[in-house]
Amino acid sequence: MDTIVALATARGRAGVAVVRVSGPLAWEVCAQISGTVPAPRRAALCRLRDSDGEVIDEALVLAFDAGGSFTGERVVEFQTHGSPAIIAALIREILQIQGVRAAEAGEFTRRAFEAGKLSLTEVEGLADLLEAETEAQRKLAQRIFDGTAARLLEGWRDDLLQSVAMLEAAIDFSDEEIPADLSSHIRQPLLRVQAAIAREITGSAASERIREGFEVAIVGAVNAGKSTLLNALAGREAAITSERAGTTRDVIEVRMDIGGLPVTLIDTAGLRETDDEVEKIGIDRGQRRAEAADLRVYLKIDPDQEVNPFNGQDIVLLSKADLWKLPGISGKTGQGLGALVAQIEARLAERVAGSSVFSRERHFDKLRKAETHLAAGLVALEQGETGWEFISADIRASIGCLDGIIGRIDVEDVLGRIFASFCIGK
């Protein structure tokens, strides 16, 4: 296997940068560049030199032996000063060594997976952890990365194997006396797993929203103060504001962190009758986005205006409340902004209560299939102690679905997509 090298930290100027080398020649690379190989897991301050003996940098060097590293291979990490020139010179020098090449996107993590250091769900959790923008996303990704999902799957697998073992015994010793309550012993583990899977599937929508983010649309008539409110919430001039009707022609989006949840605020074109074809397109597009949003904030332009919100979860507020001298919202003065943010947070928090440990549609697709096989096996079991082989086949099919989640089988079609989402150096 090739030895690979890449920058493991973010590109650009920084205080410290980490260049990672993994593979059978990692320690030879270390010896050639730094003149020594530190004891495994013991940081050493070394001068890194090129092939002409010129000093590239003075850096901390860490070596990891095979089996004790992230990838499962011999690994060396050079912790240099974060100058782009230093990083480029060091990587250029390492790539001149025979048998070393530049790492591909996600290749370090793929090697960790292939070495059994990470399950497939942990790999996905790591990918989500690297992409996490909010606290809720971090917590969801961490639950997967730390093995919580994998341990849950292993527990279900053990229960299902217990039932399969009893079924196999019934098949192998069908000519002998079998306990009358065998069906009950087989059924109990199946029911436990079925209920647990059902809970995770129920929480699928919440987990997916945490991972992908929520959309909150600001809607109302023209000149209702939608763009001003968006700018006030964003803390910057994200949208053009004007007293002139029809200023907002298209959907404007701002990504925010509200209560640890990822939220995209959407400013839509004001609702009105118009002969302007471009404005009509903007209004139509905005209405479609608003209807598809997770939550809408309706701005009334008059205290007596009747508003028909999409559902009971939506928020209706009197806009430009500073002019009316009434309770409501004002993007211009900031009146009611804190209360609105708190309302949005509370409404969205209700949506994520009871979220699943799992987070990806691939996970939930496998869970649904596993539940279907379990349901078929339980139905057959209820019909009497006959056809043990068919019941066993259903349970084994369910186990296969769970194994597909964790990465034991049937994963080649998703590996490329998963690892391609990683940055070079991870």
C-alpha cells in the first residue's frame, strides 16, 4: 500500500499546521525529514530539513505505530508553523521520496474504516462533525461518531441472533421435544428490537432537520418590513430595503444559528397584484418557498388585518410596531426581536424533540427495511410453530439490513460518496 501525505489542518496562514503521513514508509519519511523517529506517542522538537540539508522549519513531530494510529497504519504528524510557504516546502520534499504520494479526499478516514478503526456510521458521524455549524448539529454528529449508533445496532443484532439461534435449534432438533413456550422466547427479543427501531424511525424527521437545517420564511404584504426584519435578525444588510413597493424581486436567504439549530431565514417578495412580469415570478417563487418552509413569520401591516397562517405553528406579528405604538415587531428599532428569536427557537425545538440517534436517509431506509422483515417474521410466528426456516430467513434479512448500516456488508455503493465528502488530509 502507498504511503500518503496531506495537510490535515485548514489551508491558509495559521499559528500551527499539521502535515500527516500514513503508510508503511511513514517512519522512513520521518527519519529522512527530521533525522530521527520519536518514540511512539511522544512529541519531539525537531528541525525539518530538505534533501540539501536546508532547514524547512522547526516543528513538533509525533509518531504512531501500526495499530495505534487513526488509520491503523504507521503515522507521522509534523506540527509546523502555519506558513503556506513552510507547508508547501515540507509536502514537496516528502513527495520526492520514493513510494509516497499525495492523499486523496477522505483517504485517511477510508484507511481507518478498512482497518476496522471506524465503523461506517462512525465515518459518517465524523463527516457530519467536520461539517457541523451549530451546537445541535455537533451533538447529533458526536453521538454517531462516538459509537452510540454502532453500539445500539450491536445490541439489536445480539437480540436478533438470540432469536435466530433458538429458531435454528428448533429446525435442527425438530424430531425431538421442543419447549411449548419456545415461540414466546423467540418473540420477546424480536418485539424489543421492533419497538426500538420504530422509535428511531419516528425521530428520523427531527434528526434530518438538525443535520440539514430548518427554513423560516418571512412573509407579508409589500412594505411590511420583511427585508428590514431580515437584516435586523442577520445583523447585516443582507437585503435591499426601500419604501418603494416591489423592491424584493427574488428569495433572499440568510443562514443563522438560533438556539444551536441551523436555520435559513428567507425573505420573500411582498404579496400583491402586479403587472410586472419579473415581480410576478418573484412573488410566485416566494409563495412556493414559504409553503415549503418549516415555519413562517407573518407580518401584518395593520392591527385589524386578518391573516390565515399555514398552520397553528406559524407566528403572526404586527410589523412596524414602533409606528403603531402597539406590541409587535420592528426591524428598525429592534422592538420584539429577542421575543421573536425566542419564539422561533421554541417552535423549532419542539420539532427536534425525540430526534433519532441516526441522521442520514441511508440509515432510515435500512431501518425501515429491517422493520419490514421483522414484522413479517412476527406475523409468521403468530400463525403457529411451522415454517421455522422462513421466520429465520426474515430475521436474518433484518440483521443484514442492520449490518448494512454499520458497514459489514452492502456498502461499496455508498463508500465513494461518503469519503469524497471529506477534505484532503482527512
